[in-house]
Amino acid sequence: MLGVMPTSQAQRMAQDQGLDLVEITPNAQPPVCKIMDYGKFRYEESIKAKKARKAQKVQQVKEIKFHPGTDVGDLKHKLTQIRGFLADGNKVKISLQFRGRENAHRDIGEDKIAEILGMLADDCTVEQAPRTDGRIHSCLIGPKRAGKGAQPRPADNGIRINVSPKTE
């Protein structure tokens, strides 16, 4: 912390040390500058940005298609697929397509989507309510989010260690 000084004096100090004068917060009054090696600073910032990108999880939208006549066995198989996608952290678009005479009985398809959402109620959150777009009735679900402070706790291995301060 060298205090407030003219820019020319700060630049001269940076040159004497063989470093650069870098403006950190230009909007502050007066602007805040730092004497540092700018090349090293840029390198460290790029490393931080790389680590942030690497830690980022890309979420995909998977789609599972049904028909109003989808039977119980196929339905159970597709439900296990959906649960697997949700466990991986992906969103799932559930589409129910009407073909031919099925268009006359759209209520059956809407009931089928409601049944599927009822079976998955414990595993997901509905992000987009079921809606009809032409011949396709669809909705979007995502993985269940843990509430604030509801992070998973580490497994208890049964060992307790009590540490008390020494008294002499």
C-alpha cells in the first residue's frame, strides 16, 4: 500500500523494479493500480479460467419417446432409463406422440404423461409442465435438487474421537 500518487510517479516506480503498473479497478475513485509482472498475472488468470471450465458440468437434454399404447414392460424399461439420465445430472424431455386415430383420444396420452410423472415424483422436478404442440404432448424434467444445507454427509464409520483441551 503506497497510497495515492500521480500516475507518472507510479509508472516510474514500476520501471525501476522491472515490473508493470496494472490497473485493477478502473471505476474506483481514484483508480486502484498494482505493481506486478503482467505476463505472470495473465498466465495465472488463464490457469484459473481453465480450472473453472474443467470443473463445470455440461448438462444435456435427453429425450424419451412414448406412445399412448406403450405397455407396462416397455414403460418400466423407459422409466429406468429416465432415472439413469437423472442420476447422471441430465434433464429429460418426455415426449408422447399421437399417431393416426390416437389423436381422437388425447386424454389417454395426457393420463399416460401424468402417470409417468407420478412414478418419477421422488426422483425429479418438473421444469416445464406438460403441453401439447401439434401431435406431440411433452414435458421437461430435471434432477431433484438438494435444498440449502441438505448436502450429503460423509459415511459414519463408527469411530468417535473426543479432543479436549489440556489442563495443567
